[in-house]
Amino acid sequence: MPLIKRLSFIGLEYAFAPEKAYGMSRGGGHRRQGGLVEVETDSGVLGVGEAFGNPLVTREYFRMVEPMFAGQSVFDFDHVEARIRNAMYHLGVGNQLTACLAAINVALWDAIARGFGVRVCDLIGGCGATRIPAYASTGFFSSDPDRQLEHMLAEAAAHPYAGAKIKIGRGIRDDVARVKLARQMLRPDMLLMVDINGAYTADVALECARAIEPFGIHWIEEPLPPGDLRGYAELRARSPIAIAAGEAHHTVRDFRALIDGRCVDIVQPSIAGTGGLTEAKRIATLAHAQNLRVAPHAWGGAVGLATTCHFIAALPASPHTGHPPHPLMLEYDMSDNALRTGLLRTPLVLEAGHVLLPDGPGLGIELDRDAVERYRLC
């Protein structure tokens, strides 16, 4: 039985000029951060996983939990995680501990799959696709005069993406103007999604939905703060546009409330922030049991993006067979983010609006060690 010989944490940051800052309704920034956990087995197999969020915080949680994993079987994640959760129940789950455990979980799946010579998707449900349809995650609020909404939309329109998602949430008039411009610049067959990042109350979100509905919006993402579950349920019942959320919800317990409350139409677990592939699969099972769509959130680095590709590839068709009304899409971050574009020896391939599932065992990726050191923060 392979054992965990060593775990290590690497904190990453990519910083750029403040005048190039970009963001969403709640604010912007000029830094991208994240973390990596590497696992080495006693047979020398390496696995890697990504943690979402501030790496300085994640590192401290890693230091706390690392001794509990070292020396354990690579298959024992659920048991170790349960001991950690049971010991720390006072502190909840919506914190960097969950992100840290997510990275460890994915690193173990990567190591296990490499040890067997198979892909991660083969272990978590089988491979249903090797070409993952992508939508452009773009249209940020930007301080850069050379990278405004029209520049980002032109970039998205130049590629055969299945859709594009833009940021709104700074008032109804501005929302309508941004959506109108997006619909004018994108192909008629491209799906258009909008992301409010939880900046509205239910009444304002409903006003927004009614105002932008004529422009053919595929979904409104995070219209409300994550804790306003009753507001979500009331909004979903009245909104003319489908409601999506999940990136700010954590673990299957949070998602059970979101799903059982019929708060959303589209469930969006973020693997690097919700506990890893094991927890994301549980969430997807709950969503499918309630006949809801799943569209995982993917905002981070290259390791997280590759992980999401495997997750999507392993999801079974539900409830349709071979003729889905809309594609199950991968969120493809088009922001300035070297942690996505510069960390791998062989970058992920974007081809004709699809991201290709990486070849090879495990996640099918290899870190560029020089790049990792270039962006190492801790």
C-alpha cells in the first residue's frame, strides 16, 4: 500500500502594475495568488493540487494538518479529513483550511492515478470527453485604458468559444450598457453570462434580471451574497433568467442548503475552494439528484484548470443522453494571470474554443520548476 512520504506547500503570487488592476463589482486588484501542495509517495510518485486564496493563510493551515497526513496511506484522505474537521468544528468550513484540504485531496488523486498509470478522470467516474467546451471569463472592470470592456469582448469574439461571461453589478443602468455592448460584439450563437459577485440585494437583482433579460442572458452568477439563501430562493422563483452560484459556498453541507432550497438553477462548485475532487463529486451527485445543472467555477492557476477539466470529463450526462440543450462548459479565465499561463512545462491547449484534456497519467501536467520559483511567495 503506497504511503505518503512527504507533503510540501508552495505559495504563489503574480503581481503586475497597479494601473493595470482589474476586478469585479466589489473591487479590483493587481495581484493573483494561490497555492500548490505536492505529495510524494514512498515509491517516489509525485502528485500536485491547487489551493484557492491567500497562500500566506493557507500555509499556516498546511503546517497544522501536514503531520496528520504524513505516513498515512494515499487512500486515507476521507479518514484524515474527518479527524481534522471533527477536531476543529468550532471554526467552520468557509476558510483556508478547506482550500488547503482541497489541494491535498487533488494531489493525492494525482499521485494515485500516476501510480496506476491512468488519468484522474478515469478514477473519479471515467472519461466522457477529451475536448472540453470553454467559455471566456472576461469583461472585468478595469483601470487600464487599453483594456476596457470593448477590448476584452473583441478578444473573446475572435475565438470560437461556446460563450462569454462578463462582470456587472455597479447599478442597473451600467449593467444594461455593458450587456448591450456584449451582445452587439459577440456572435449571435455565443452564450452570454453575467456575474454580479454577490453585490446586490434580492430586489435589485430582480430589477437587474428584468432589465437585461431582452439581451438573451444564459445565467446570472452570484447575484446575492452567499449567505442569503432565502433571497436566492425568492429571486430564482421570480427571475426571468437562470440563477447560478457556488464559488463562495464550501463543502457538501453548504451546497445541500443551496440545492435543497431550490436556490439556483446552475450549481458551481470551485474544486480548489470547496474541498477537492472528492467533495466536488458529492456536490455534483446532489445537484443531479435534484435535476440541476452543474457548471464548475474555475478561477485560479493552471493546476486548478487542469483539475476542472478532469472533473468535467468525469461527470455523467444528466438528465439527457447524447443531446444536451447546452454544453457543459469550462470557465476559461482570460485575465492577465501568469499562474494560469506560465506554470506548466507544456501549457494546456485551447483549440477551436475547447480545452483539450491533458494526455498522460494523473492530471497529465508537469510543473515548470523555474516558473514556480519565479512566482513563489512562500
